[in-house]
Amino acid sequence: MAAGFMRELGQGRVEVLSAGSAPKDSINPIAVEAMAELGIDIANNTPKVLTTEAVQESDAVITMGCGDVCPVFPGKRYEDWALDDPAGQGIESVRVIRDEIRGRVEKLLSEMIG
């Protein structure tokens, strides 16, 4: 959801990479539905493993409970967003998580590109 918001709200001003330390096999269908309600299609995204190279190439690294598994490099901006996991939750709960993510993405974008 965060990558979907970043792509949509960033309007081509930022490059977005999305990966996880232990990604699932597919995108959560309830998250897909919640994003579609806002006109953002994340249905064709595929979960990817976070690589050291991806972190090295990034200006900002946003994690969600990655902990010590995620590589850390000096000079990078790191934020760990403590959010509820949408897995196994109904659409009402996922909407709350989605809206929290949107607010954080908007703040991050304003800090990065003004």
C-alpha cells in the first residue's frame, strides 16, 4: 500500500522500490480492494525480497518491523513504521491501516521533495 501511495502521490518525482525481508507469495487481496477504493491499482504487484543492492541505491528506506534483518548503510534515511499488519483483517480494519499509511507517505513526500 505504501508503494502504491508513493507512486500515485509522487507523480513520477520519486522512484519507488517495494520489497520485504520475508515477503508473502502474493499481495493481500483486502489491501488491493482497499487501495482500489481510492483509484490506486496494486493488484499486479508481486512481493519481492529486499536486497542489499536495493537499500544501497535508495535515499530513504521505510521498513515495517524489519528489525535487524534489513541492511543498514550510513547516510541513508531510515524510518520504521509501526503499523498493524493487514493480513487476516477485514476491509474496515485495512481501511484504517491504509489511511495511516497514506498520511505517512504524504509527510515523507513533503519532507523529501517539498
